[in-house]
Amino acid sequence: MDMQLIGAGLKVSAFGLGGVFAVLILFYCATKIMLMFARKSAKKEE
């Protein structure tokens, strides 16, 4: 096994995991924002 190949593989897996966590954080923030707007509109209707 070539050390350069192992380093490239680790770099690709780090980018992959980073992308997955970025999407999860984006999804979490989008859900929080939608809940905030839903609560505001529910208060207006009361």
C-alpha cells in the first residue's frame, strides 16, 4: 500500500463526513427556523 494513496483516501473520507455533518446541521437549522415561523403564525391566529 502506498502512503500517498492512504492519505488521499483519508482526505476523501474526511470531506465526505464533513459534507454529511454539514447537511445534518443545515437540516437542523432549517427545522428550527420553520418551527419558529409556525409558532409565530399560530400565535397570530389565536
